[in-house]
Amino acid sequence: MSKPVRGKTIKIICACGCGRKKMVKITDIKRGWGKYFSKSCKAIDQEKRTGQFATYKNRNQKTVNGIPIDDNYLGITDQEHEEIMTDSERGWDSHKIW
Ligand SMILES: [Zn+2]
């Protein structure tokens, strides 16, 4: 077994809903990358956006920048999570509804 990557890498659950997990750099997530396990997953997710699967079942799941995070994985601390959310809010002002 290779030793686990520490620090600024977290395990994401593929955004397409296939349930596969992957290690992604937090810096990549901030750029909007690393949402999918593979390119085919991205294609699947884009198909869903046409309306076929408009409702996501994991609404209450912990996310970073909208990307579902494996709850059982402790590679990211609450503080890091806060940092990411705070950082991402800068560009989201126009989307705020509260
Ligand atoms: Zn997938």
C-alpha cells in the first residue's frame, strides 16, 4: 500500500452519481476541476442535466464546492472545509438569494 496523501488532497465521490471515489487536490476543486471519476462520468453527468435526473438524492451530503465528499474520509478538516467554502463565496455573490 502506498501511504495516504496528506494535506491538500481530499477524497471526492464522483459527481455523476456512480459512487466511485477519487483523490483530488483541493486546489483543483477550487478551480472547478476534479468533480468526476473519469471523462465518461462527466459525459454521463452532462446527460443528466438535460433533465433526465433532475433530482439529486444526496442533498444532505457534505459537499465542497458542490462536490460530494466521502463522509467517512477524514482527510479534510472542518476548518479546511470552511476555508474552501469561504474562498468559493467570493465568486458566488451574484448567486446569493438570502
Ligand atoms: Zn462517475
